[in-house]
Amino acid sequence: MKLHPDFQKFNADSPEAFRIYELIEGRLPLLIHCGDARYDYSAPHRIKKINENFPKLQLLAAHLGGYQQWDEAEKTLAGLDNVRFDVSSSLAFLTPEKAARIVRKYGIENCFFGSDFPMWSHEDELMRFLQLGFTEEENQKILATNFKEFLGL
């Protein structure tokens, strides 16, 4: 399931949203847009609250957990259980060094590429990803292996 609180205009940690999480916890993974600086609907602190209240929810935080709020996301979300991160649609706005540092802080094993459809050219997104300087094995994990394991495939 994918939710986009900023477009749908609801707080990701609202009681109404919690009802959805109750229904899908342990059943479906949740991909959630995170961190648009124009709004507070999906701020990293809200994603942390979801994780704290739903420890069995497979939560996938898009845009490295905080589109345009990467510093807050890195401080707030690193080390949380059951939270994974998609790197797509973020790399055009971060230096390769900063993006790679955030991915390493979250853990290579907790990051995916492309689960949240890249908004821009697929080729450009992939090129930016490959310029982050990860090893071939790390790239393979982020591009495929981690997501397969996440879904139990």
C-alpha cells in the first residue's frame, strides 16, 4: 500500500491513519511519502511515531525518509526497527557524498531503489545512484536483494 500524506492532506500519525496501520500491520507493507518541507503531514517525526506504535508494520519511507528534510530524517529515523528507505527521487537534490552517508547511516541492508517510482528519468536516477560509490555487492543489495528479502521472495 502507498500513502502520500502531503498530496492526500492528512497527518501520517493521525488517529484516522492509525486505523489503516492497524488493519495492514503484519499483512501488507506500507510505502509512505516522507518529508516534503512545504508541509508537516509526513515529517520524519511522524514516521517515527508510526514506527513506535506499530512495531510489526513493514514501513518503507520514501525519499530517504524525508524529501527536503534529509537532515531531520537522518537524525530521527536512523536505527529504527522495521523501517526501510527508498533512495529514488532524492538523489537529484543531494550531493553524492551526503546521499551515500545517509544510506550508510541507515544501513545498506535497509535501503531500496525504485520502490517509489522515480518521478524523473529512470536512466538519470539510476546513473545518479551508481555514482554514490557503493561496491557492486552493495549496489546489488539496494537494487534488488534487499527488496526481495523485504517481501519474503
